[in-house]
Amino acid sequence: MKKVFVGVLITLAVVLVFRSCAEDREDKSILKENSMLIQTQIDNVSKLIVTEGHFAEVYNYKDSKMLFGPFISAEKKALVVVNADVTIAYDLSKIDFEVDESSKTLYIKSIPEPEVKISPDFEYYDVSSDYLNMFEASDYNKIKKNVSASLMKKVEASALKTNAENRLISELQKFYILTNSLGWTLVYNNETVNRNLPEVLFKE
């Protein structure tokens, strides 16, 4: 009878150990799957063109060269009409992140700066120059440089960047929804993200 009792105890112990090991393997498998799912979701998000705009500008270019002192000048000038398409994009494949399986935490360390692309189309009108001050390639390059700088100022002053930030928040909100649904924690800039994603992302 004693041997039977001991045998039963051993059998129960073996069953409990086996079940514990099986559950532990299952938990680790689920944790690994969740980790891979999060990484895959982030890796799948590449360059996100969040907003587009169109700008038009009329640019007057004038250059004078003084000859033989202040008595004679040679001028060149041009009227330039510029139509430019502007896009603002985030390359989210450059997100610096870390997945910590042990604490079930997704750390977003940094988000890339927005990429502003300006594609101008130049139309030149009333181009004129004196023989001693002719239009050269450097003049066209100077016009393009000045116009691009002017357009960039217009972009900065417009609502394009604000719209881009709103679209970015909408996209990154998916990370919060995903981690939250899996019972994970999302951390950005050493701050736990709950629902206040805009405040966390663009905190001064």
C-alpha cells in the first residue's frame, strides 16, 4: 500500500512539473509572437507622405554691375514665375525603437525629423541683360537658391507642418493601440504613453 501511495505521489509530481513546463513554454511562445508582431508592424511602416501643398511665387531678379566708377552701369534682370509642389514626409523606417520582452515594453527612442521636399517649376519672362553683364549659369543658380529659401519660409509659416504632425500622430496612435491590446506598455522619451500621445510627442 505504501509503495502504491508513493507511486501516486511521484506520478502527480511528474504531471505537475510537465504541465508547468508546458505552460511556461506556451507563455514564452506567446510573448515571442507578440514581440515579433510589434516589430513587424513598425518595420512595415516606411516613408509616410503625410501632407502635400502647392505654392506660387513671382520673383524679380535684378543685378547691376558698375563700370568705370559710378557713371556707367550694366544691368541684367528677369521676371520669374514659380509654381512649386511641396510634400512633407516622415521616414518611419528610421524610427529608433527597442522591444523589451521581459517587461513587455516597447521603447520608441526617437522619431525622424520631417522631410520637406520642394519641387519648383520655373518660367522665365522678360529676361534682359547688357553686353557687359550677361546672364550666366551662376545667375540661374542664384535665382533657384533664393526662390527655394523663400518657399521654405512660406512652408514654415503655413499650416502644412501642423497638418503633417496631426497625420503622424494618427499613424503612431496605431502603435499605442497595438501595444495596449497585447497588454504591453508604450514608452517614448522616457515617458509612458497613455492617450496623451500629442503631448508626449511634441513636448518642449
